Amino acid sequence: MKKSKLTSAVLIALLGLSAVHAETKIAATPTGKGTPKYVFMFIGDGMSYPQIQSAAYYIGKDAAGIVDDVKKSSNASDSPKMKALSFYQFPIAGSASTYDATSFAPDSASTATSIFTGYKTHSSSINVDITKKIKYRTIAEQLRDQKKWKIGVISTVNLNHATPAATYAHQASRKSNYPIGLELVESNFDYFAGGALMEPQDKNKDKTSIYELATNAGYKVCFNQKSASNLENGDKAIVIAQTLADSDSMSYDNDRKDGEWSLRDYVRKGIEVLDNKTGFFMMVEGGKVDWACHANDARSSIADTLALSDAVEEAIDFYNKHPKETLILVTADHETGGLTIGYAGTDYNLFFRTLDGQKISYAKYDSDYVSAYKKNGVSFETVMADVEKLFGLKMPGSNGSDKNGGLVLTDYELGRIKTAYEKTIKNDKSRNQQEYDLYGTYEPLTITITHVLNAKSGLGWTSNSHTGLPVPVFALGAGQEEFKGFYDNTEIYNKMAKLTKVVKD
């Protein structure tokens, strides 16, 4: 039986009615021939097909207006449209299963272990076997030692969080933050950039700071954009984002201020620092796609998926200069949230324009508004004034429609928000079964607001956790043909190892 070949062109035809390609073009028709000397691995944490497709539909709505049932329109220009993300133009689009040694709905530690080592392990373990005694070597370590390549690790979340840690660490528990930080320094990788380290001084704060150890090991540790911008080719550096948001991560892209570096900026600087004639491997994680989906915040998930797509354009620019020596992969570790494009309350209709009403991520709303509501006992009327300003949702009776893409709340929707407000304002952390289904561990008010807004858009969620969906694998460049078809995520490692000629040790 012949293997199926799912190209990006076919994928676009299957997933959207029409598409406009991304701005950064592939300069020449990719042949897939050659041996990669420069490998980019982009991982959208929690980013499966629903996340990338909702982002493509969202930016496509600018051309189509409100995306609505095509049968209702006699004008073809009003038909649903999408705008392709940067990696949709890649010639190869495969898929990978994501289960680990203990679960069909795995976590980032185990799935990243599979991607970087070719082995399955327990959920929550990083690069160790199921006995938690044998350490697995990663593709990044093998390329460093066997090929003398330079290595870069970039993430929008903490640099010792599960996915970035899986390039260099070997721990039974992903929560071993200080030991993982020690391994970061010991890795001698060349460029780290992203969110701040978790527990850089250990829980008891009686050990030397990881940042101090890194400085002693020859790293230039940068905490602002000015010092980061001064890094030069060949420097060994750890760059911590100047503006830190929830849990000391980078800002959600829809919260990012003018002048604040995006993921793309850190990739651009990473290429500048790592570029050499021998070769480099760069892992880039869009980690907050996952965080947004845990909280069921579709608008923030879309924003960070688009930020990852923008970062990929930097790699495409590099590929255009080195087409026979560069391989770019875009994939994910798992899906988060059970995101669905389609909701019972909107039937066959989708209204992505409603998401424009959201001006702030759930996390920033929690920190900048909800915390003050609880502290000061703010009235429901005052809260709803903020909700209209920040999420676009209007009180019943306001001008406008309460259906077909409108942002006027129904009495039922307002009641849901009020019930959640009352639980939040009391700072009530208890959850019965119904409340856990509704709110998970998140602020009842915040997640209810995003649920209502998402439902009006036609988007739904099944979980605040990970799911067992397969993930896409997009490939461009030297060896791209290896990544066509459907396979297990451990094969991503095996294919990279084969192409780069490293020995599994």
C-alpha cells in the first residue's frame, strides 16, 4: 500500500475554503535535497490543528468580514476566508501521535522527551526512562558533542519549564526547578532566551543563584533588551525578557506593549548569535499557547499562535539564504483544552470578529483587575463596565444584537457571569463537581467571561487539561520528505538523527 503524501497545499484545501499565503515567501521551490546543517525546531506547546486553524480563520476574517454560513451569501467575496500562517506554505505536512508511557493525554515533559530523544517516558518526567534511573541523551546534546554544532533554546515561558528543559535536562520530575537550572548551565548551550528561571536560588534560597553560576560559567546574562541587543555572533548568552508577566513568563502577545520584544525578535537575535559554518540547532517554543488553552482563552491562544508563525518567518528568511543546508520543522507536543471550531449555540456559523472585543489576556485581567475586585469588594455593575471595555460584552438591552455574532449578552449569559462573579468576589476556592466542570482551577469570573465570548464566536472547549489529539508536523528544507505521513512523535527524533547523522547514545 502506498504511503499517503499530505502536502500543505492539500491541507489548506481540506481545512479552508480559500487562503492567502503568508507575507514571507519561500524564495525557490524546495527540493528537499541536501544534508541539514542548520535545524530549526518550532514547538507550539498545546498547539494542534484547532489552534492553528482558529488563528488562520481569525486573521482571514479581515478580508471576509464576519465569517458566516456561506450558503447565506450570494456574493463570493463574502465567503469564509482564511489567511495562511507562515508554515502553511511548507511543502510537507505530516501528523504525529502524542501518547506517552502512562497516558493518552500526555504532558509536555514526556512528549518533549519523545521528540528530543526518541523514547517514551512517564508524564512529568524529563529524559529519563520509566524506572526514572536511566538518562536519555537529547538530539541537542548529541549535535553539540558529535557534530560540534551550536545550540539555542528559546521559549515564551520559563527557561527551565518542561519543554525547553527537555533539550538539556534529565530529571524524574519536571518540578525539580533548581536542579534543572543547574543542568541548563552545565549544558554549555550557546543561547538561551525567554522567561525567567523558576526557583533560581532553590526553595530554601540557601544555594548559589543559577544566574550567578551561569555568569561564572562564561554566560552573558541579560535582563533587558538593551544588553540583549548588544550580543554579538559567538557570544554565549542567557537572555531574560525585560518585561515579565504571569509566572515570570514573557507577555502574551495580545498584552505585549509597543517596543517590547516579541518571540520573533529573540529568534532573530538567536540566529545572529549562533550563525557559523559548522552548524546550529535552535528550538523555539511558543509555550503560552498552552497556558491560554488551559484557561480556555481563545483570543490569547490565537495571538500566541500568530506570534509563533511570525517567528517562523525569521527561519524562512534564513532558509532563503541557505536552502540546501537548512531544515525547519514546526510541530507541537500535544493539544490543550479540547478546542473545537464550532459550537451548539451558533449552529453552523462562526463569528471570529467577536474576538476583537477582547483587549487583554485572562492572566492580565486577573492580575490587573480581578485581584482589585476581591480586595475592594467591587460591585457587579462596575465589573460589567470593565467587561464591556476589555471584552466587548454588553449588558442585555444595549444597542446591537445578542446573536449572529453580536456582543450583547442574553439574560442567561449575564446570569452565568453574575454567578461566577459572586464566587470570585468571595474568593471561594472550593469546587463541587459542577463548578469544577465550569471553572477548573481558574478564577470563575474570568473563565466564564472568556467562555461566553468564545461561545458567541462559535468556539468551544472540552477541558482545562491536555487531550490526546495528534499534532501537525510541517517541514521545509533539507530532508523534508522524511516528515510526510502519519507517525509517532518518537519518530521526529529518529528522522532528525538520521538526517544529521548523529548516533543515538
